Amino acid sequence: MKRLVAPSILSADFNYLGKDIEMINQSEADYIHFDVMDGVFVPNISFGVPVIKHVKKIARKPLDVHLMIVNPDHFIEPFAEAGASILTVHYEACTHLNRTVQLIKSFGIKASVCLNPHTPVAALEDIIHDLDMVLLMSVNPGFGGQKFIENTYKKVRQLRGMIDVAGTECLIEVDGGVNYKTGKRLFEAGANVLVAGSFVFGAENPSEVISGLKQL
């Protein structure tokens, strides 16, 4: 089973963003994760299309873009054109989720759906065949450095069962409170991709931490 790591640049040092992107380029990381926040869907504002467009010029890893925004359909084309390889929308923000997923795929990129901690994985049962990835939030979205929600392990196991029954290649990504301890249990439960922000960029040797997560 794939075990991938996606450092989240929300926790990077934006005074030296190019340096941090180059560190990820040189590391064993699989993706570069972006948390796009609008201050409406979540109580914070981060960055948008211009940042992703500039990072794309120097990045040598696929860009994993998580839209924590309302009305995501309005922004799928700009983010796809900016260089996103994977585009994640929130189940809770999409009135017509199937249409949104098909819109993402129409730009030739991978489609992913995120579930907030309170949303059951069963909500995706009728669309799991169309997804390339599901992102499970293991904290409430909007801020970094939060405590991991223990119920996430159960949700990962439930989602892994659903994917296995469906017979798809859909990946399971988890974001929030990831460290060596939680990461190991998440991989064991059936997760494929760990998003890590403060645990990576707060370390003395971020590249070594990425490597450590890969080897769990």
C-alpha cells in the first residue's frame, strides 16, 4: 500500500518560501500541500492562485491543493491553470458534488473530496468510484498545530473498507496533528498520504522528519 507524505506550506517560513520549496524538492516528500482558506468557510485566510502559480515555477513535486472555501466551482479553473495536480473540495461546501468532481477532472487533474471531522465517511459511498483521493480532516479546519482527533482512526478504517469493496485506487489522505505516533497508526489503519505542517517545518531538520514519516 502506498505511503506518501505531503508537507503543508501553510507552516513554512514565507520570508524564505523558495528555500522551503527547494527543501521539499530535495526531500523524499511526494506532494506539496496547499491549504487555501477564504475566511468564510473557515475562520482564517491564507493564500490563493498567485502563490500557487509562483511555486509551480520552482516545484518539482506535484501540487496538492486543498480548497477550504465556499463556492469552490468558481475557482476550480484558476487553480487548475495555476498548476494544481490534485484539487480537493469540501463535501460540506458542494451542493452538487458529482458535478464539481467532474468539473475538476475536465481539466485533466485528480479530484479529491475532503470531509470535516463531524462528517461520516458514508456520505461518499455513492461517489467513491469517481474520486482519486479522499482527505479526512483530523482537526477542525482553519488553523495549524491543533490536537489530533482520535476518532480519525475509525474513519480511516471505515473509508478503507469502502474503497476496498468498491475496488477503486482511491487514496486516503489525512491532515491535522500528524506526527510519528499518529502517522504510524494512520498508516496501519489504511491511510496512504500524511499531510504534515508544523511537525515538519518546526523541526530542526525538516527533510529528516519527512524521511522519518515515509518509513513509519
